[in-house]
Amino acid sequence: MGILIGYKTFWWSGALVGVAALAFFLWIPGSGRYLVDPEGGARPMRLDERMQVIRDRAARTAFVTLMLTLAAMALYFGFIQPGDIPLQILLGVLGLGFLAYFVSDALQRQGSAN
């Protein structure tokens, strides 16, 4: 992936993506997010039931956040100030959904560890 990005853009951006991907895959087994089973073959990392519940709740929180925000935008740009929804606002809503997922995930992991 880093080579493809570096080929189409600057070489250093490809190197940065490659290093970030390598760091992610080195971090993930020790993060506590997955159960690591060395005899697992091609799939050594699995989610236990607690992690699946946390992931599902975080996804539900993000989905509800997105739907409520999009409904508010539809009402605002449909009735209050009719017009097109700017792309920057839609990207902000998408970022809000990602933020809601990761914050909910982190808070649930912190709360369930106690």
C-alpha cells in the first residue's frame, strides 16, 4: 500500500504509510484487543465474547450518532435553510461517526477493565 501511495504521490508519503501500517500490525497483538492463539494458523487473533459485545455497542453508538446528525442536517437544509448540503459538513459528520465509535470503544474498555 505504501508503494502504491508513494508511486502516485510523494515518495515520503508512501514510506510514512508503510511505516504506520507496520507499526499498527506490530502493536495490535499486544494491545489486548484480540486473543492471540499461536496455533491459530492463518488467523491467530480472535475476539472473545466481551470484545465482540464492546465492538457491537460502539458500532451501535456510532450508527445512532450518524443517523441523528444526518436527520438534523436534513431538517435544517430541507426546511430551515433550503439548499445543498456542503461536502465539508458531510465529511465532518463522517468524522463525528468515527469519533463516536472510537470514544465509545475506549470508554467501554476502560469501564469493563475495572
